[in-house]
Amino acid sequence: MKAHITEVRVVTESDVDPDVSYIGEYTDTASDWAICRHCGEYLSLCGDEHETPDKGREYRFFIPYAGGEKPGTKEYITYGKQDFSRMESLQNGGWCFLGIVAKATVVIGGVCQTIRSGGLWGIESDSEDSYIESVVSEELSELGAQLSAIGLGNRAIEHAMKNAIRE
């Protein structure tokens, strides 16, 4: 019995454990170049009148990655504020991380199986549409190579890819 593809799906899922180290990290440890979440300013720039918020259910400070710049430099201050804004937006649901994977349902020898691409995770949900489309294309291409490797014909693969369902 010959193998055949019953459907191809491109699935977009939430990335529930993303790496945010390129943005920065929350902490409860005060330091000169930490940003106070309460006022949104670097502790070293707040002055003596700044009141450190009481420890509660959320972290009180944010240490930005700031493009790897040296703390205290003009670039660090600028990039760090951008990182802080981006991370706060993530925490408030303004955007999220996604994963994209292509899956094919294939019947081989009377047994229905799912073949999938490796998937790409850590995609920012507010990325350019062109970037999302390039990831979809890459995942479909990878899936096509796997389907070819198990002996499915190019025409069948191309037809299935053209009719891929997006979720």
C-alpha cells in the first residue's frame, strides 16, 4: 500500500517558556543600574528622595540587557529603557512569544502518522508579517524534505503544501 498525505497544517502556538535574556531580567536586588518598576527610572538617576517599594508579589527592579552596553553609558541608559518598556509590555500582555511548526498527516501502510518540522520558537508575536511568512516557508520546506525522504513524490508534496491549513 502506497503512502499518501491526507493534510498539511501550519500551526502557530504560544511559546510558554521563552528565553528573554536578550531583553533583561527582573530582580528584587537593588543596584545602581537597575530600573525601579514603580517609577520606571534607574536607581542611580532617582536621587535621594526615591522610595524603594516594599517587597510584594512582583519583582521590584529590572536589570536590562541594553544591547550589552556598559552600565552608565548614554547607550546603556537609552537601550535599557527600551528593554524595560518591551519587557513590561510582554508582562502586561501587549505581545507574546510564538512557535511555528508544519505538520503533515500521512497514511503509511494503513497507519496514520504525523510528520512534523522541527519548528521555530521564540518568535515575537508583533514581528513583521514578512518575517512570519519566511518562517512558515522554512518550516514547510523542512517538512517537504522529510516527506520526500520517506518516499512521497514531489507532486503529492507540492499539492499538499499548496493546500496547507493554517491554525
